[in-house]
Amino acid sequence: MSLETYYMHLIFGKIPSLLSSDLILYILPALTISILFFSLKIMFFTTPKLRKVK
């Protein structure tokens, strides 16, 4: 078991059983895609304006 899976089990194990363990399969990809989307947005669309080297 990887380190991430271990910690995800610890986190979601403490949440009451209202959330099923299958919910992790939907939350993790959505979270990953949203982080990737915002990273690409910051890198390519809102790049910081840098000064030219003299």
C-alpha cells in the first residue's frame, strides 16, 4: 500500500459512514483534474510579467 493510500484511508476512515469508500474513487480524480487545470491556467494564462534583464 502506498503512502498516499494509507493516509487517505486514515482520513476517510475517521469520517462517519455517510460517505462510502467508493466516494474516494470519484473525489480523487476530480481533485487531481482541478489541481491540474488550475496549474495549467496559472502557468499559461496568468503568467507573471517579468522584467527584461539589462
